[in-house]
Amino acid sequence: MTAKAYLEQAFRLDQRINSKIAQVSSLHELATKATSTISDMPRAASPNVHRMEDIIMKIFALEEEINADIDALVDLKREIVAVIKAVENTEYQTVLEKRYLNFDKWEQIAVDMGYSMDWLFAIHRAALKNIEIPERQQ
């Protein structure tokens, strides 16, 4: 695994968490919809009486997954912080923290640090060369 791929793991996990949170929100909306339609058409012979229960179980399962993912993200970020702190150059540390822990966009990092994009990318490349990936991640 490359240094960049190792550091990007937190962003990817954060994206998956946000996706699951959106799914839970959608299921909550579905569960709370209380619409009734008036029709003279006959109803289905066996309506799904367990529909609400199924939705609640899906919400519960997704929330459990989210909690596990958040725990994993916290552990991963803690590990990434240690890896970044092992880099001796504080300028490199700042770029790596802003990108891989705060998930800042390149343009924002450049503005915050007062660098051109070219210079920022040069610093980033140099910083990545100083990353030592933990043994279990290689």
C-alpha cells in the first residue's frame, strides 16, 4: 500500500459513514410517512403488516454499522495522527493533517498556508516520501 492510499483510508471510511447516515435518514422519512389514499379499489389480500417493523430493523442494523464504522474511523485517525507526527518537518505535518485528517480541499490548504498549488503539491509529494506505513497496513 502506498503512503497516499494509507492516508486516504480515513476519507473513504468517512464517506461510507456519511452514506449510511443518509440511508438512515431516508428510512426514518419512510417510516414516518403517514399517507392514506382514498380509493374504491379493493385492497391487497395480504398487506405487509410487518412493513414498519422491517424498516425499523433496517434502521437499527444501519445504525449499528455506523457506530462500528465510527469506532474504526476514530482508531484509524488516531493511528494516522501518530504516523503524521513521526514526520519531522512541521510544514509537511500541517499539509498532511489538513488533507488527510481534516479532509480539506487542495485549494483551501493552499489559501490557508499561502502557497501556490504547484508549491503545495511539491510539499505534499515530499511529505508522502517521509511517511512510514505501520507494518500491519503494508
